Amino acid sequence: MDYIEIIGLSAAFFTTIANIPQAVKVIRTREVKSLSAPTYSMLFLGMVIWVIYGAIRNDLPIILANSIAGSLCGIILIMKLLCQDEPHNSEKI
């Protein structure tokens, strides 16, 4: 494994796990008011395109990282679309 591959794998690792805290928070609290649906839509689409690119180039780190990150981003986007009208814990009487 050369240093370029290590740099790529490190970048893939951090950009993938960066989505975990937000996904966990959204799933637990259903608080999505402050999240941007257009932003998460573009992120999700970008990650899908990265997976396609990785498949064409036969680049497993790109495929894996963006599949996982895209799944987490997709969960956040779905929660944003489904939960935006739900009352939140602080708003319940």
C-alpha cells in the first residue's frame, strides 16, 4: 500500500464517518427543522454519482465509502422529508 492509497483511504474513512453523528441524532430526536433538504439531496446525488464513478473505475474504496456515506445521507434526507411536519419533544404539551 503506497502513501497515495493511504491518503485516499483516510479521506474515505473520515468523510464516511462524518455522517454518523447527524444520522444518529436525526433518528433519535426526529429534529430536522434546521436541516436543508436541498443540501442533503445534492449530497445524496453526489454520492450516488461517486459510487457509479468508482464502479466504472473499479475502485473499491470509492465504492464502499460513498455507498456507506450515501446510505447515511439518504436516511437523513428521508427523515427530513418525513418528519418535518411532526411536532418535536419541546413543542409537545
